[in-house]
Amino acid sequence: MEKVNSESSKSMLEELNKRIDKLRAYEIENSEELPMSIQMQPYLYDFFPENKTITIAFPVQKKQLNPNNAMIGGLITNAVDIACGLLIFAIDGFIIPPTITMTTNFINAIFFDDTLLIEAKVESWGKRIINISARGTSKNNGKTIVTSTSSFVSVESIKESLKK
């Protein structure tokens, strides 16, 4: 399921998967309906903490298709947001902070029976704001589906506000 290059990578991915599973359980427990982050059935595909990058895979489902049989743009944007948030969570382990801004560029469509691979990368991590870039590609053909830049409230800022 995951793309892994070594035993230490496998161990790190297994540990991160356990943390993500706990986060998912918390989301389900605290929601009246199944959260979209669960309905989209994402899974950890790869993680490189030294490069501050993560890849999250989103299988394209029939219920996610528009009248042109392509994945709905809003759900692609949601996938980007989820991947970026999980990157922050993977690095810090504290929380998925609120998104401040997101710019999304749709390049190509993606269709049923494909998987959208969102690779997110921290560009800068400040005391107040975290800036992330992301690129989504088709697992089947490698085409770029989406590019995005976003900013999040920094984890440090949230921790500081909780002390007050």
C-alpha cells in the first residue's frame, strides 16, 4: 500500500499510520456524520521528515465524480487541504491547525479507478504561519492534476494561545 525504501522508513511509516489512525478515531467519535476526511479514504503513501514532505493517496470514488465523470474540483481541493494538514501533524504531532489561505490550480482531470497522489511540502515554518506547496498527480499516468499553495496558523501560535 505504501511506497517504502528501507526498513527504517517502514517503521517510521507504521508509527505515523498509528498516529493518523488515532486522529481518525477521534474525528469519527466527535462527529455526528462520517467526516469527509474519512469518506475520501486517504492513506499514507510516503513521508520524508528530513525534506518535510508527505504524500497522501486518495482513491477516486464514483460518488466523487461530476457530470463529466471527473473528480469534483472541490473534493480535489479538500484532498490538498487534508494532505497539507496531515503534513503538519506528521512533523509536529500536536494538531492539524486551521488553514488561512489556499490557492488551487486545476491542471488536468482525474477519473474513477485512479488514485490522486497529493505531495505536500513545507516551504517555511514560522512562529505565526506555516507555508506549504502541494502537487497532485495521477497514480495511473503521472499527469499533474492540481498545484496549490497554502498557509496555516502555526502550531507554535496555537500552543501559545492555549497557555493564556
